Amino acid sequence: MPEKAYIEAIHDALIEEMDRLPTMMVLGEDIQEGGVFRVTDGMLQRYGPQRVLDTPLAESSIVGISIGLATNGCVPVAEIQFADFAFPAFNQIISEAARWRYRSYNGWGCPIVVRAPFGAGIRGALYHSQSIEAMLAHVPGLKVVVPSTPYDAKGLLKAAIRDPDPVIYFEHKKAYRLLKADVPDGDYVVPIGEAALRREGDDITVISYGLMAHECLQAAEELAAEGIDATVLDLRTLAPLDRDAILEAARRTGKVLIVHEDNLTGGIGGEIAAIIAEHAFDDLDAPVRRLASPDVPAMPFNAAGEDYCLPSRAKIAAAMRALAAY
Amino acid sequence: MVRARESRSHTAATKLHLAMYRDMLRSRELSDRMFALNRQGRAAFAVTGQGHEAAQVGSAHAIKRGTDWVLPYYRDVGVMLALGMSPYDVLLGLFAKAGDPSSGGRQMPCHWSWPEARVVTRSSVIAANLPHAAGVAYASKLRGLKEVSICYFGEGATSEGDFHEAMNFASIHKLPVVFFCENNGYAISESSEKQMAVRHVADRAKGYNMIGQTVDGNDVIAVHQTTHWNIEECRRGRGPKLIEAKTYRLSPHTSSDDDRRYRTRAELEEWIKRDPIDRFRKRLFEEETLTEEEDAELRAEAKREIAAAVEAAERAPDPAPEDALRYVFAPPPEDA
């Protein structure tokens, strides 16, 4: 099985689906040149400028046009250059795409995919670092996925493209070239809505997603050497949440730490903690803990400031030790 | 123009004129009834477009139904009747009934969706449907289909960013889309001077290298001819168009609005004198397309039709309350 970088896996999914679907399009800013991260590299040459469409710098209409394309039989995959720039498109995503089916009583569907690089750790400062997933996971009618491995990146993107409803696909920009792993050639999907058990252990449970899932796994290996055996659950999909997997992982150890780089208040961690409190309270041996970025608007450009804000392997390990000792 | 006695032979033109006149009467009658039903406490909300009948009906009769894509806004009762939606179906929406074809009783009245006539669902958010029209039109072009999209909105919508983004994109790609502005001079209470520094909405087209035309929105034949020309130009691949139909809203913005707060009765009276239905009737009489007896019968027929539709729609079943949970996402195949 060939080893691929996370970014190559995304690229492969796009190419394979474009080959399969003659009405599929990718659209966004700078994508004919391959995009600022080069996800769509070579696609212009392969599919031409009609299907690999450079849009004006206008995020609202990138999504709005995608909705129209999907309404008339196309399969659009829109790229928002950075998740931080999705806010001008929030009306189209929330008021339009998410409600398209509901408000027409299933008269129309809205099968669009919106890809958005997110996340910190690359010195992207306030407007190239944000994690905006919780805001969209809150919205009924949207599916939100956050792959953390090259394998999932390909399989979840294919699932998103084939989904009959709007899917927001967050790809961690620091993961693009950092993560490399085996990715099968050819077709497969990773179903939306299924978490992945990355590690099994009986002492504590760590729940995370995106690049933080890797930090959690590394912290878990560190703690294993100290005799603390952790379960690590990678959510992969934030909407709809895999409640069964969350509850099973929580019940197994009775001690749960949730980790995300999104800021604490109103983050996905709060929802997971509530699910566990409501449905697995009797199985808990400790309060559910959350480790997240502080409630500041976004990451500072200053490196020490960014490191200070972001959860890290060391901070996760410390939180895990404290929880294990509870 | 078809003149005098020739018109009595029911040429295609006279048939069209009579059909448009009938739809204008039905639209006015239905709109008046929807407002009255609100005032009687039988409908929670009404939004209508009395005074817009020439703009709506004239333009909609230029649409190839089932081929062209229509993205109307909440005032477009006349567009929908001209496309063939029945008053009964419109009223199911007014009463939020289960059978409401637009939304199953979910949306406010007149937030149209009708897949079989390619009427695309819309929200209450002004101008949000303009990028949708551009996207639909891009798909038509990409797929090599000879279909045109027409998107309706008021002049207030032209202040929104989505107006600019859609016009810009449509013109860059020479898309088959007609942007149809029903300029009634008011965005709720805000007069045009508060919305734009240009005199005509059509002037905005220049900034996109697009053809923009202003038409007398109270002249149904002028609106029809203008819209027909623009739609067919689009179909021939000549790029997007902006039509501005200048008209006036004779009703308040909605049943919740009191227009006496922001416009004078004298101004309203002036526009009542230019009522597009009265004006068209006069013309049909002059051209001897219509007699007074025929007119009386058409009006009585519209009243009967709407009255019967009100009675039936008000009795139609409500959706089950828990029906509110359906269709957040695509249903599994067995439930579709």
C-alpha cells in the first residue's frame, strides 16, 4: 500500500471523484493554480477551467453558487481558502444550504461539500489559524467532518461528495505534509458519523479529533511507559456525533478527557461532556475534563504565544496524569 | 401591436393578453384575500405584492415553464399564478397546511418552492437567492442545456453583497440568467434614495459590463416583451441581463407593516391612478380585446375561484406537530 501525505490523500479523492462524476466541479480562490496549499494541483490541466473554477474573492457566492450548481445537477466541492474566511459565507451555509431540504419539505436537496483548511500551529495568527467547527456543528442540517489521517482524509472526502446533504470538510493545514501513512489506491469511503478507536486502554479515555488526535496518541504512548493505559477515540465526524462510540469509550474507563484546539467555551468538548453526563453518569469515576485553547479570539502570531494557547502533547500528558490519579 | 378587430380573432397575442389579464386579476384578488384573512385573524401573516401584477405576470409569461429556472421572492404571487400554481396551493401556504407545496407549512407564506415548475426554494434573507441563480445558470451552461434562470428581487436587494457577487460572477462567465428587479421604491420604509446613489437600478449593470434595462413595471405588455427578449438573448448565449421594472407597492410591506408611517396618502393615491390592472383593462377595451361583459365575468370568476380555494384550503389538514422533525437530512430510501 503506498504511503501518502494527508494532502495527497485529499487530492486523490478529488481526482478519483472527478473522473467518476462528469458534473463534479471544484471551485474556489486560486484553485486553478493548485490552491495556496496545492490541494488541487494539476486539476486544471486534467479537467479544464470550467470544472476547475477560479472564483472571484467572494466567499458568500462561492457557497451560494455551489448551492445553485447542486440544485441543477452538478456536484460542487467548494474550497474556502482558510476556514477563517468562511464567515462571509455563513449566511449561505447556515440560512441556505443547511435549510435547503428542510424548508422545501424534501422538495430540493443540497449535496454540496465545503472544504476548509483550519487549525493552528503554523504561525497563522488571528486569521489563518481558527477552528470554527463547533459553530457549524451546532447547525442542524449540516454534517461536519474532520479527518485526522491520510486514510480518513480520502475516505471521508469521498463520503462527503456522495452524501445527499451539505458536508463541511475541515482539513488541518498543519497535517497536510506532516502526516504520512498508508492509503490504498482506488475507491473506498469512510462513513460519516463513525468515530475511530485509535488506542485501547482501561485506565482513562481521551476523546479528540483533527491534529489533536495525534497529540493525544503520542501522549498516550508516553503514559503507557508510566503504566497508565489510555483509550483514544478519534471522533472524525463532529456532526452527527458518534454517541455510541463516545459512551462506550467513557464507560470503559470511567475517566474522560476531551481535547481540542478550538477554544473551550461552546466547543465540541462541552457537548461530549454533556452526553456523557446524561447517559453514563453512573459509570464515571471522575469529573469529565476538557483541555482546549483558552477563550481568546485566536492564536497570537508570536510563537511563544501560540504555543502557550495550543494544547500540546506535554499539556495533554499532564492532564491525563492528573485524571488518572483522581 | 395587435389592433382593434383583428384582436377579436384570438390571435396568439390576444390570447396571451387575456391570459395575462386574467392572472393579474387572480393575483390581486388572491392577495387582497390573504390580507383580509390576516385582518380577520384567520392567517398569522401575509406578504403580497398588490401593484406589482404587471411586472410579475408580464415577466412570468415569458418563462418557458419546466425548462427555465425560477427564483422568485416573497412578493411574487403573480409570478406563481402565471406559472400555474393554483390559488389553493398558495393558500395552503398561507394557512401553514401540510399540503403547502412550498414547504409543508414550515416557511412563512409566499416563500416559494415548486420543483415541478423548477421554482427553487428561498429564504427570507434578501438577495441570498441571487448567487443561487448564478450557480443554477452555470450548471446549465456547463451541461450544455438551453435553459435560462430568472431571479426576482426588490430594489432593496441591490444593496446586499450577494447582489454584487452574483452579478459579477454571472457576467464574468456570461451566464444565462436574468436578474429581474421589481423596484417599488421602498425597502419596507426605506425609500430608494437611502438604498442607492444611482437613479435607476439598471444603471448598476454597467459596473458588470452587463445590459441593464429599465421598463415601466406597470405596463404588462412592455414588461412581457422586455423579459421575453432578455430571456431569449440569454438562451442564445449572449450573457446575463438585468431588468428593472419600476412599479409601486399598493399594499403595506406585509400584514405586520403600517405604511402610513413612511409614505403619504397623496403619493399612494397617485399610484392608485396608475394601477396596472386598471391600465391594462382600459387598453384591452380600447383594442376591443375585451368587452365590459367579459371583464365582469372574468372578475366574478376570479372572486369565485379564490373564495372556493380559501374555503378548501382553510379546511385542509395541518401537519402533525412532530412532522417538524422530518427532512433535516435526506430520508433513508424507504421514507422518501
